[in-house]
Amino acid sequence: MDRSLKLQIYRNMILSRRLEERIAELIKAGQVGGFMHPGVGQEALQCAAIAALRRDDYLLYAHRGVAYWVARGIPLEKVLCDLAGREGGTNRGKGGVMRVVYPELGVLGESGTLGGCFPIATGAGLSIKVKGGDQAVLCFFGDGTSNRGTFHESMNLCAVRKLPVVFLCENNGWAVSMPTERSTAVRDIADRAKGYAVPGKVVDGNDPEQVYDAVVEALKRARSGEGPSLIEAKTYRLWGHWIGDPDSYRSREEVEKHWRHDPIPAFEEKLAKEGVLTDSMRSEIDAEARAKIDRAVEFMQKQPSPRPDSALEDVFA
């Protein structure tokens, strides 16, 4: 990654963190009725992975956090309108924040059930191959979702057909309140790649450069017709499963330990040592993020709710 790309990833990480903090305030104040699964602590891997994509690639995001949309360049006001159930969003206020869809940037949305992302990603990959294109598909999912049958079926079909799909597991150690070691037989989910004769790689999900390099390598393989790859990014969610979650199933010691490895200050320190980021730049980037969010919130608050007579519009194509 060059200096410019490192700074862009850092900007997106800061914007994502500040946006989630603001969304939490809006929800707790009753100004927004949407439901939100925060991705605090996982911004580094999401922003770094998406930075490796081309504009015409496809993206299937997971259900945790806003960094996917920030990093892909979806306007913040559209995301907030989706969250608030108002016109002006990507789904016109009908789908909520877990149904952000933006075809202009290849964002295909999220399945109605966890694990539905896998066959959708596989279908997108098949469409690329049928049309003879050189795009690729990046499919995010969590450690718990890796245990769904659709994961194995889709991995197998992608491997057999050599489809250009990169599967990226965000292993944050918890599936809602269930620790990964109690739900998953293998220690490293990337080991499952062996069963489908595709590459499997484990990276530090809190290190943007490791994630970026792994995704670049997997995308290169996908575009060259060699088929899918499985990347597992080890990370940790620093907030609860949802905004308002009492998070009583984890010890305070465990959470505090991982807060000391928050990827944002760690990346800041690294960029500062490399001479890429100064204190003044850091303050400017933070101020820019807050101002951008303020403008997006103001836009969202002025948007109307969907009209009752539009209920059956956009239901199917």
C-alpha cells in the first residue's frame, strides 16, 4: 500500500467509527428506530479488504457495522435514511440498515438469513464467468455463519466451476453470545479450504496491510480463472452484538483486554512512525468525519417516511 491508500483506509476507519458512535446516540435518544449491529473493532479489516476491489467488482457485506458502505463509497445520508426507515435511502426506507443495496458500486445487499450471502455470491461469480468478464466477488461473513450448510455448498460449487469469488470470514470470536470454540470444530476456519482444494489463509484482522495483501492476492487468483479463496481475519467486536446489548455473556476483563488492541490507535501509531500521519492531520481527519456525519444526519432528518401507497412498489423485479 502506498501513502495515499494508507491514508484513505485510515480516513474510512475513522469515518466508520464516528458514524457508529453517532448512530448509537441517535438510537438511544429515540431519534432513529432502526436496528444496528455495531462493527466497532472490525473497521480495519473491512476498509482494507474493500480497498482492494475495483469499481466494477461485486460486494456481499456481513451484518456487522457500517464500514462496508463507507469504504465502498455509498453516500452516508443514504445509509442513515435506510437505518431510519425514510425515503432517500438505497431501499427507500423499506428495508432497514441491513438491506443497503447499491448496484452502481456492485453492492448486492444482504440475504434475509445469515448464510444466504454464499449462494448469492456464487451466483454473481457464475454470472461473471458466463459473460466472460474479469470482475470478482468479495463475500464477507462471520464465524458463526461459516457453520451454515450454504457455506459448504457454495464453496464446493465455486471450486468445481472455478468461480471468481473471495470468501472473507470475520472471526471475532463470538456468534451473538456463543464463543467460536463452542460452535466450531476447527480452530482456524481457513482450514476448511482444504476440503475444497482451494487456498485458505489466516491473517490478523486488526492489521490493514495484512488484510489488504491477502485480498489482493485472492482477487488476482480469481481474475485469472483459478477460482475461489478463503481468507480468515482474526478480530474482535468491541461492542455488544447489537446497540443496547447488555453484553453480560462476556467478562469485562476479556473486553478490556481487546480494547487495548483497538486497530484504530494501532494503525495511527504505525502511520505516525512511517511519517504518513501527523497530529494535525489526525485532528483534521476526525473533524472532517464529524462534519460529514452532521450533514448526513441533517439530510436524513428532513426526509419523509415512505408513502403507504408505495408499499407494493419495488417488491420484486
